[in-house]
Amino acid sequence: MGARRSASGGTGLPGAGVSFTAADAEKTKGVRRMKRIATGLLAFATLVFALATWAKAAGAGAWAGYLAAAAEAGMVGALADWFAVTALFRRPFGLPIPHTAIIPTKKDAFGRSLGDFVGDNFLSATVVRERLARIGIARRLGEWLASPGSAERVTTEAAAALRGVLAVLRDEDVQAVVGEAVTRRAAATSVAEPAGRLLGKVVADGGHRGVVDLVTVRAHDWLETNHEDVVRRVTQKTPGWTPRFIDHQVGERVYKELLRFVTDIRDDPQHAARGAVDKFLADFATELQQDPATIARVERAKNDLLERTEVQELIASSWSAVRTLVVTAAEDEQSELRRRIRDGLRTFGQRLATDPKLQAKTDGWLQDAAQYVVETYRSEITALISDTVAGWDADDASRKIEANVGRDLQFIRINGTVVGALAGLLIHTVAVALGG
């Protein structure tokens, strides 16, 4: 269907912007009733004028002149107000009289003016901040959250929204995003220097000694358990021209010395080997922080590790585990996650309802947010009003506006008739008095 041109010169789809509802149709019936009453009053004034004029010409008393003057002025007032009211919506008698059919021809200008009016008087930062300050949103929100059932309701709605979000997200898309984000973040983060500081702190506090103790104990136990295996491995490395029994003696000797060395380290906290380990770890911690070559090697190792397929698959698969965990917790009303959310909301609500400082801070945040929205999107909001009005068909908009305000406008016609008649009577009376 093609677009039709409105009276204002714009184009719009028929009925695209204005819907004439059943309520509007009912209001239109009321407008018609009031029009009949106002027109009937004009007809009554015309009849009275005609009869009074005839009576005056027939020699009736002075009263006929007073009545004719009042009726004549009432007719003038009724006709003038009929013209004014009609000119708002259409051209009287279809005549191209200037400044008539104001609403159809000035619809777009009205829309712009309405948008500017709303923007200047309702969407100003001062008005919004003052209104929010009077409302006291923070206190009301706190009281509502602290009331029975509110925290549970918010938790239930949040859990449903969370499940909905997780349901529409494709695992492969999220996994790709998570993998790329983790990899990029890890690649951009230096691990050598933080690791060096951590290792230096551990060595300084002696935190590594428990690991050394564990290693020596496990090494001692392994040597005792694998006596024959150690001797056999040593003898396999001896020259082939030596006698077998000598090879065995060498293997036993090596085994005993190795066991004794490990035992001494295990039992002696001050053993030199332990000191060598301490010094090695301390030096390595310093190199991790200060030696460019060591730092570069660690970073290369980190990047090589991140590029391995196994690591990328592990990072990507973490989303599935997190998703399953969150969905399960969101569906279970007795889960620890939902219980903590409920308790947290209730506690926050109680504090927000009773703590003036927190209320002031929260209200300030809300006012700042509202001010930002108003200042940033004011033009878009006012444009919505003006563009919506501009998109209305002029005739349809005129009909709808007349249906909603036309009944009250007919009272202008009625009042014009009555006031005109009284004014005419008063003027005639003063004229007679002055001329008499």
C-alpha cells in the first residue's frame, strides 16, 4: 500500500502512527452530543433574536430590545467560538481561510514543540535529581528487600534469567571467547617476576623446607624398597671386562653411599645439601626478578605451554564445568548459591533501610546514573516524541485529538453563547442608560 500525503505535507502510512480505539469512538459520541447541544443553543439564540426583533417591531415594550440585544450578542459569541473551535481541526466550510485547520497543518511543529517542552521541563538534570531525592528510592528499595518474601522473589527471578541466558548461549561460542580471553590475558601478563617474588618470600620464610623433607623421605623409602633395582642399574653401567662379582660390589657400594647421603639429608636439618638447595632457590628467585635471560626463558616457556593443544582444550572445557555448576545451583532452591544470594539481599535490604549514609550514597549513584541518561539521551527521547508525531497521519491525529478534547471544547461554544448574551444585554443596558 502506498503512502498517502498528510495535510502538513509529510507522508505516513495510513494508521501507522495513530490507532483509533473503541474508547476513542465512545468519546467521539460524547463530542457529537455536546456539538448538538452547543448548536441547539445557537439555534435557540437565533430563534429568540428573531422573535424579539419581531416583537420590537410590533410595538412591544422595551423588554423586546433588551432580549434582542442579548440574543444577538449570544449568536455572535456562539458563531465566533464555533469558528475558533472548528479551526483547530479543519477548515470551516472547507474554505481556505488562513490560520485554520491548525492541528493538521501544524502537526509536525506541535510535535517538535512538545518534544522541546518535555526535554526542557521534564528531562533536565535538576528536575530529575530533585524528583529522585524526594522519592527516596534507596530507603524504599531497602524496606522492600527486607520485607518477607522479597529477597526470595528477586532470587527466583534472577535464577530464571540466568538460566535463560545460559540456555541461549552456544557452548562453542563461549568456549572460543573464554579461551581467547584467558590466552590473551595470560600471554600479556609477565609470570617470571611475580613468581620470583613469591619464591623469594617462600624461601625467606622457610616454606620450602617441608617440600625438601617430603622429597628426602620419599627418596629414602624408595631406595630401601628398590635395593636390587638400584644395584642392577649400577652394574649395567660398569665396563664389560670387569669380573661380575666386582661389578656387584661396586653396585652395593654405590647403593650404600647413596642411601647414607639421603638419610643424612633427611635426618640433619643443617645438612650442607639443604643449604645448597636454599641457596639455589634464593638465587633462582633473584634471577627470575632481575636476570633478563632467565625472565625471557620463563616467558618463552609460558607461551609454549599456552600454545599446546592440551592446554587450550583444558581452558575451553572449563566453561562447560562452570556452566553445569551454575545451572545446577540456579535450579536448586536449596543450593548454597541461592541461599547466599537470598541472605545477602535480605541483609543488604535491612542495612539500606536503616543506614542514612548508605541511603545517601545509593541515592547519589542513582541520581548520577539518571542524570547521565538524561543528558546523554535527551535528544533521542525528544526526537522519539517529535518523530512519532511527525509519523502520524494528519487527519487521523486530528480525529483522535478531537475525540479526546473535543467535548470540553464544545463548552467553549456554550460558554461563548451565554457570556455573549450577558455581555450584549449589559452593553444594551448601558447604551440605553446613557442615551436615555
